Amino acid sequence: MSIEDTLAARGIVLPKAAAPVASYRPVMIHCGIAYVSGQLPFVNDQLVTGTLGNDVGLDQGVEAARACGLMILAQLKETLGSLDRVEQVLKLGGFVASDPHFTDQPKVVNGASDLMADIFGEAGQHARSAVGVPALPLGAAVEVDAIVAVKPA
């Protein structure tokens, strides 16, 4: 079964890959490794903004991280042509806009991690960081980047 079939079976439609908001490329590939720039969470075409532990709840944060994961997949598909070229998700970096007393960043970033495992199976298992930060670009609640091993075209 292809990754496209897996997405369809789960009722997942990838968003349109977002254009960069500054001077960078969404994906760079070097020596079989794709480096995916930090992706922001769009749910129903709206950027999820705010701060976890303040005006964004845990469940909304998990959904935002999942949305970041979907955008990572959209960027990879646009660059690679097919998600079947993903060999292994190596690492996700999760950044969570957090109130100083909020300590559930790992639970939030599970939204992206669980998505990768669900879509790619064992190849979706990865190393990860989940970091609380005071602010993110455009006021986003969550940002996730990725490092992915890719198969040759």
C-alpha cells in the first residue's frame, strides 16, 4: 500500500504546501536527507495562535502540532513528488509557545509524532525535541521542523 493509499484510508487530505514567510526554502535535500523548515499550524485554513497554558488548551495544542505534521508532509510531497520516497523520519523538532508554568510540551508535540508513526509505521518512529518558547513567528502556538531520510528518485 502506498503512502497516498494510507492517507486516503485515514481520510487525510494534505493541505497546500505553504509558501515561505521569509528568506528560506521549505525543504532542502543534501546527501539523501531532507531538512524541512519549521512549519506552522493551519487548521481550517486559519493559523492557530496563542500560548499553551494561557489561551490555548492542551487538546488544541495537540491538534496544532498535528497540523504542523500535515504541513511537513505537504512540503515533502511537493518537493519529492511522492511520500513513498520517505525512507525514515529521523527527527522532529517541536517548539511550543508556552506560559512559563506550562510543562506539557512533550504531550503537545505528540500530535506531530503520532501522525508520523500512523502514516509511515516503523519508518515514522523518530528522535525528537519538544521545547517551550515565549513566542513563535506570526504568534503561532506551535512550530515543528523535520529531518527525513529519502530514497533516490
